[in-house]
Amino acid sequence: MSAEPARLGRLAIEEVRLCHAFFEDRFAGRADPDATALRLAAFSPEFRRIAPDGSTVAYADLRAFLATRSAEEAGMGLAIRIEDTAVVWENADAALVSYVEHQTSRSATSRRHATALFTAAPHSPAGVQWRHLQETLIPSPRTGGACPRPNP
């Protein structure tokens, strides 16, 4: 059974917030060890992320990243703020949303404009699964318009 169109977009935006809160907690060493498996359930096995540098990150890459990087980056002071959320398009089975992600850590600051495609998935924590994510760095006026090196 699919979610109603208006509801699916709201679920997707809530999932964006939940996911980024998880990453913030994970890299601060605050995440429950079981939280990773629950978080990965929010991603389709066919998930693809187009990173700001143009590289493609698949679901298997995300799993490996979470298995290896959290310990080495714990305590890096990562903070993530999500703003300007919008439902771009939705139907009963999918939603396309956009948002701006601000990341700060002890070593870097970046802003990204993201567009994400979600599909209805009643078995997932928020009722939707990430299917595709495209991120574009927003140049910083402090760096003369140059894009800082992106955080993961």
C-alpha cells in the first residue's frame, strides 16, 4: 500500500532530517551501535549518490563508509543543519525533495544544495527509502567563490 501523495513528500523531508541527525550523532560517537542497521534500512539497495565532486556512491559504498569511517572521525565536531526543504514533485509511490545542507566541522565548512528521490517503503523507519541523491556544492563568498573540499 502506497502513502498518499501529500504525505509521501512530508515523510521524505522527515527522513532527510532523521538521516542527517544520525550522521551528526554517528560522527560524534553518540549513536547507538544498532542505529546503523536501522539507518541503512532507509536506503534502497539500488541507492546512488552523485557527490559534489561528480563521483558516484552506491549503497555498498555507503555501507562500507559507515563501517570504517565513524570510528576515525568520532569527535570531529560535525554539525549538520538542513534548511530550505521543499517537495519538488510527488505521487503515490515516490517523492522528489530538495534541501540545503550546511556542514561544519573542526576542519571545514560547506553548503550543498541537494535533490533526493525517495520511494514509498512501509518497512523503512520513516516509510520511505532513499533511491537517488544529487549534491552540488554552494560556493562560499569567504573563499572567493571557490567550493571548499566536501565532507562525506
